[in-house]
Amino acid sequence: MSSSSSSSSSSSGSDDGSVQSASVGEKRKMDTSSSSTTSKPSSASIKVKVAANNPEYDPVVVSFPRGIPTSIADEDSNATPPTFTYSKFKESSSRGRRIKGEDDHCAYSAAASGRGHDGRLSKTYVCIFDKKKNTLKLVPSAEKGTVFALDQSVKEYSPAVVNENSTMGGEDNTISASDRVKMLVDSFGSKKKQKVMDSRAANKVNVHSVVGGGNFVPENVKDSAANVDSQEVSYEQARRDFLPPFDADADAPQKVYNAQALMGEAAWNKVSGIVNRRLRDLKEQGGDSGETICEMLVGKGHCPKSIKVLMRDIKPSATGSPYRFKVAFFLYLIMRFYNKIDRRGFLRGKTVDDCINECHLPHETGVRIFDLFTTPIEGKEDGFLLSKQLKTKMYVYCLILFIIASSKDMAVPDITPLYKDLRLDDKQAAMILREAGFLVKKSKKGEIGVTLSTPLVFPPPRRGKRS
């Protein structure tokens, strides 16, 4: 009706088009009046479903820390998108996964070792929303919510390294480190940097121009550098792996080994909370006995004799006693772990949490202890192994913790009770402490006293016996 009337009015109206403009205004008023009546948004219930872990079908989530490839980011790109393969981390184990992929120019790789507990507080889920059924499904990503961060490398660039000199393109002409720096400065450096490099090159002295020089000087320098790199550096690295964190430049014995760094932040906070509560309870009761604190911390469980004597000799109201109680309590937890695992040398459990519960340890301290002294067992049966090397490492930690908790000056007249609880003999205990920089002396009564002095001096490397 409105369309016919408007057409008739426009044909019978005057030449100035006033009737037509009026009809348009009426339409606009009708449109605004209709838009003013808004309807309430419809509400619908959404069901949320969380899927269980399924290693065979869980989606794999990856990230590109160095940037998304052009073939994926640009839809108009003619480049071929990367293709990926998903395989086991190790053929002999069902744990862990490895991702490899490549496109026309780059290769991508990432891996997850698949440990039972990795300390993450959040996991990744893929959400799928079904509009027809109004359901939201949460599917955990593969490897317990892992995001595989892909490491990107260029396929055409493969430098070979031979005797600390790199060869370009696999050719025989080697390039030294100084030549590589010069090439970088010539290509990307400023003019000022290039002048500095030219000045250095002009001041360089050729040893062959020195009378009596020849190859004698470079060979001697090379031999001495090789001796330092191969012996001192490797032995220092082995010492760092064997001993707890230490400060070789410390100016006082108590600053060499730090119990808080040894225990780790999470374990230290957990132990501090437990010990501080017990000390607060004892203060409210009006007591001041180290033996009472020991009973409150240990409970009715078995406690080694050396730990009881150690805590009994600490007066709770004395300065520095909370720190000593924390160190002694962590030592007690290590001893509890050792007494549990030393029977067979391993513990069975699908995850590290199962083994921690079996040892009756606080979770944070248990994670630290298992991380320091065990390795996962690979094979059909899951568990954690205390190897011979890691057991020796545990002995070192226990002996040093005992000395820290016993004396502020890192001097103990007798450590015999502890190494007997560890089922060590006096020769083994003395050798371990000497490797840690302690001075060990045995008295006429058979007591082994230890002291630590600064500057810290370690014994030279021990040589094997000739066959």
C-alpha cells in the first residue's frame, strides 16, 4: 500500500518534489520507532564437559617463539605450510614425545621428556564449542597439557666446528674467532667500529717476523691453553655437579655453603613454615627445649640418633636457632627418604607424587629430594632409582647440612654419629668431606673432627692406580 501511494503522489505532485520528500520522512520516522522497541537477549544454558587424558587422541598444541611462518600467517602466500611428525621421545620408553617438522626453508623441533611431575601450576586445554548442542568440550593437550615451543633453524645453514674454528660450507678453509668478528663488523658495523678493527689489524705483530720466534711461541701457548681447558675446566664442572652450591670466593666459612640455596626456594619455604609454627607453639607453652621441638617435628616416627642429639643441643630461644632447626629438619627428611629407598635402591610408582607419599614427605621437600638424588626408571615398570653416584652426592649433602646445623663456624668436633646413621665408614666420610674443601682430623679416641676455612681450597684431582 505504501509503495503504490508514494508512486501516485510522486506522479501527481508539483514539480518541486515536496510530496516525495515528505514520504521519505515518514519512512524514517517509522524506522526509528521500530528500532526503539528492543527485545531482550535470549539466554541459553551451556554444558561444559572435560575430557579425560587420552595419549592416543589428545591434540598437540605448538607455539612458534620466533614467529609464525609466512605460509601460515599469510593466507595469500604461495609457500608450502610446514608438515610435522609426532613420535616417541625415546624408543625404549613410553614417556615423552618429540615433534619434528619442516617447510621449504626451515626445520622445527620440540620435545617433552614426559616426567611424572614437572611443577607446573597450569595446564593447556583445547576448547570446542558446539553451537547446535550448546556444549563446550575441554580436551587436554598432549603430554599432560604441554605446549611444544618449536625451535626454528634454517636448513641451508649447517656450520661445521673443528677445533674451535668454524668452516664455511664444509670447506677446508677455517675462520678464526677474530676473523668472524671482523666479518661481522665489516658487514653490519658502523664506520667507527670498522676503523677500530682496521687499527687492531695494523697493530698486530706477526710472530714469524720475530728473530728466534718461529712456531715455538704459538705451540707453547696452544699447549698451555689446552691443559687449562681440558683439565681445570672439566674438573671444576665435575666438582660443581658433585657438591652443593658453593661460593669459592667467600671470606668467611659460614658463607661458603648456603643451606637455603641447597634446599631450593619451594622446599625452604615449606620447611620454614613447619618449623616456625612449632617454635611459635613452644613459645606459647612457655618451653625452651630443643628436645621438645624435635618431638614436635618428628612425631612418633623413627628418628636417627644423630638428628635427635643435634636438635637437643639447639636452644630454641638462642639467636640463629630457627635457621639451625630448619637445616636439621630438612636433613631428617633426607634421612627418612634414604632409609626408605636404601632397601632396594629404588621406589616403584607411576609418578613422583606416589613415591613422595610412600616416603611420608611434605610435597615441596619431596620434589626437591627426588630431583636431587634420583633418576626416573625407564621401562615397563615406573619408578625412581638411587644410583651409586647419586647416593654419594646424597652423602655429601647430608654431611654438609649436619655441619651447618651444628656450628655457625663450620667446625664440628665429631661427626661419628651421623656417618654411622648413613651406614658409612670413617674413610669414606673423610674422603667425601675433603673433596668438599673441609679439613678432617681423627683423634686418638677415634672421633673425626672437621673444620672449614677460607679461602676455600680443594684437593688436587685424584689419579687412578696404575695397572
